[in-house]
Amino acid sequence: MKRIFLTGATGTIGSALVARLLRDEGAHLTLLIRAPDDDTLRARLQAMLAFWQLPAGDARPSRIDAVRGDIALPGFGLTDDRLERLASTSTHIIHCAASVKLNMTLDQARATAVTPTRTVLEFGRRGARAGVLRKIDLVSTVGVWGRTPGVMPERAARGDRLPQYLRGRQGRGRGRGVGRGCRLASHRAPAQHGGGRNRHRAHDPLPGLLPPV
């Protein structure tokens, strides 16, 4: 059985990934959800189940565990024992929780992107040392303009109009070894948007990411 630890399940990409991952009857999901208390955690999970429109009597929710934690805190805010138990039983990690605000200070951006990613990687190292973890997927939903001169347009751009260093990279994973029997892949979704009732749902996000192997 695949045991997948997922951050960002309440976000645009994460909410779409959960629904697709649950199609695999051999997948069990552990969702890290930010909540001030257990009652709020249960309420958020119920709201997510309603969003996915699972029919009455559907067995898929039985394959979901919700864990109260925060990616911005060391060790997700979990006790070391809890963190170790999760790491030693997770075969896959998918990290797609982050802030997509573009007006943050550098310190705020580091706190919401760099620090959580380091925490995920350290969590993955625990699983790799246990010989359980197979793969870590890191997902980014915001493109990087870097030092390219000029203005980054806030509109869709054809691939042949992108800077050379960006062409062919969007939405692809770049993998390397992490630990014993484990792989790491990073993915960049070029754009995710929605409207109306589907404003929180991503359409076919990162087809190269699923199913995890």
C-alpha cells in the first residue's frame, strides 16, 4: 500500500491531487492541515470532503488521516515521536503547501517557502533512514523570473516567447537521489486558475506527478 504524506491539501493543487490520489484503492493519505484545535481540524476535513462531492457511503474517506500541524513550524509543530512515526510509515511525500502572495518581504517568503521545504526534506530523511520512503515530490505554483531583464507579464505566454532558460522546464520534475532507495523530484506548474464554483480546483495539475512511483 502507498502511504502518502501530503501538505497543502486545502489549496488549489492539493485539493485536486487528493481527489485523484484516492482513485488508487491502494493509497492511504495523511493530510497535514493547519488548525488551532482538533474541532477545527475535523471541520476543515469535513468541508474538504464536501468539496470533493464524495457520494454517501463512499469508502474513500476511510483512507484519509488528518494531522493538525503547520508547515511554518519546526517539525510541522508535531512532537518528535509523532514525526518519527509518520516518517517511518510514509512511502511518498508530496509537498505543495506554500503562500502564493507576490508582495511578501524576503524574510516572509523564506518563512513560507524555504523553511517549510527544508522541514519536508528533513522529514524525508527520517523516512529514507527507515528504508520506507520511495519518493519526495516538491511542487511550486509560481514561476521564477530570476535576473532576466524586463518585466514579467501577468498573462499566459507561448513557450517560444519565454526566456530560453524557462522553456521546456515548466511542469517537469527534476529528480536526484535523496537517500537509500528514495528519489526527489521538483515540479513547477506554469499556471493554475479557476472560476466560479471551481475557483479552488486545479485542472489536471502536473500530470507527470501522478501516480507516484
